[in-house]
Amino acid sequence: MKTITVSAPGKLLLIGDHAVVYNRPCLVTAVDQRMWVSVSVTAQQDLELKAKDLAISRYKKEIKALGTGDIPKGATFVEIAVKNYIEKFPFQGGVSVETTSEFSSTVGFGSSSAATVCVLKALSEATGNTLDNDSLFKLAYKTVLDIQGVGSGFDIAAAIYGGVLYFVGGGKVIEPLAVSTMPLIVGYSGKKGDTPTIVKAVAEKIKTNPGIYESIFDTSTACVEEGKKALLSGGFVRFGELMNIAEGLLAGLGVETLQLAAMNYAARNAGAYGAKLSGAGGGDCMIALVPYDRSNDIEKAITQAGGTVIPVKTNAQGVRVEA
Ligand code: MEV
């Protein structure tokens, strides 16, 4: 029984949060904290899962029952990924999966998407099917939509391709950008944001004033297009300014929290080029783009504002087979 181990990076959304759900572009970077998944094909007709970071010590389900009945929250993405894989590429036997993560599932680095990508990639290796990045994206994105019903897929793309991407909602464009490491500081707000709930709340809000929200998304698109140019030319001062504008738009969508705002202002006052929440909002993390010589002061300011600094490097490699 051969075990395949695959890893994939977490992600941080740089600019374009929420707008990307509405077929707009965003900029995303993969980060060097990774999800690891080991998969083996077994003789039993079961899925067996160990995921200690998701509080699953041992979960077992018959292959033919996948997707039915009660599924513990921490097992959902793995179970539906295995189900979708077997529906597309049927094989005899069962699957044993073990996941370990270098980042907590509470910080909003995309643990579910990274785990989904890893499971599908490892299964394809274990069963001898070649899944190119495009097919892997489609199957992983279907898995996320089957579970959440909403989502742009940018986190799936980051887990697969790595690096810094220009991404248009649903994967209509996935363009790797030649960007060097970004001087980014990440501050965790101490509260987990519930992405699907927040995305659905924003969708409800849009119905009340469609034209106004449309213009928020138009401005977000302009920030992403300008931000892409700035990143490609190393224009961090310009990019920081665009991040600040983007935060204003997210406040307009109502997804900024007082805690995130306090951390953003603290970072800016301590010399950051720009600071904004990253992802759905309602909690999770903020990011600050900083001059290298101000990093310590900015980290201290974020901590004093109640945040926890998480050290990350941007531009990490995408999904890879480790063993
Ligand atoms: C959540 O991390 C980012 C959102 O734009 C949702 C998505 O793109 O799937 C709010």
C-alpha cells in the first residue's frame, strides 16, 4: 500500500476581496505555511481520516455512503473531495487520509481549500491519473461549491499554482505574476470569520442597493488593475495606497470589524505603506505592506492593538508531491 504525501500553501488575499465573488479580479499570494496530506489506497471500502488539527482523531465511513448522513465539520472537505474524485475516476478499494497543517484552521489562510487540493492531487498520484492544474482546479472548485454553495475559487488557485496570482472569479483568468517577495506583516484578529455566512450576508445587502455596490466592485476592479501594475514594477508605496482604498471599500460592504480597523490604523500610524483586512472580514487577519526598516515597529503596533503577528513569507510554491 503506497502512501503519497502532498503539500499545498495557504493564501492571503491582497486586493479584491468579495468583489472576486462577483466575477471581478483579485490579487492573491500563496504563503509559506503549508497543509500536508498523506493518502493511501486501501483494500477496505472505507474512507478513514485522521486530522488532528481539525479535532478528528479517527473518522471512518463506507465509500458508498460518502456525502450522506452526518459529516463532522472538520471532515467535510476531505470527504466530499474523495467522493468527487471517485465519481470522476472510479477505482476499487478505500482511502486512508491523514492531514497536518502548519497553520491553524482559524486564521483564514484557506485550510479547507488547501486540504481539498492536496487530497485530489494525492489521489490522482496514488491511482495513476494525471490531473493537470486546470482539471485539478475544476474538481477542487466543484468540491468547495458542493459544500459552501459560494466562493470565487481564488484560494483553490493559490493552493494549486502558488506564487502571486491575478485571478478572476470562478477561475476565468489565473495569471501568475512575476513578483518578488513582498514585505508583508500578518496580524490575526483573534476571531475566526465565517466566510460562507459573510459572503451570503453581503449578497443580501447588495440586493438593497445594487447600483451602489456595483460601483464599489468597479472601484475594487480598478484597485486590482492598478495594483497589478504596481506589484509588477515593485511599487510598494503605490500598492499600499491601493490597499488602503480597498479597505475603505470593504468597510463599505460592512465586513470590517473594530478590531481589524484598530490593527490597520496602528500599522499605518507606525509607518506601513498600507493595511487592510484579508479575506471575508468579520475576523481572521489583516495584512500590512511595510518598509523593511519599519517592520519591528509595525509588528509592535499591531500587537499593541490586540493582534497576534503571524510570520509568513509570500510567493510560496504551489501544490507539490513530497513523497
Ligand atoms: C474569502 O477569503 C474571500 C472572499 O472574496 C470569498 C471568495 O473569494 O471566495 C470573501
